[in-house]
Amino acid sequence: MTRTENITMTNGEFAHLGEGSVAYLRK
């Protein structure tokens, strides 16, 4: 998954995944 796609799905998926998304992005 590219960083661009990550940012696009961040808005919705971020709240859904919660810390999981944060850990993935921080990685």
C-alpha cells in the first residue's frame, strides 16, 4: 500500500482501526 492510499483511507479507517492504524503509520 502506498503512502498516498494510506492517507486517503486514513480519514475513515483511522477511526475504525484506532491504535492499529497509528502503529502502522508510525512504523
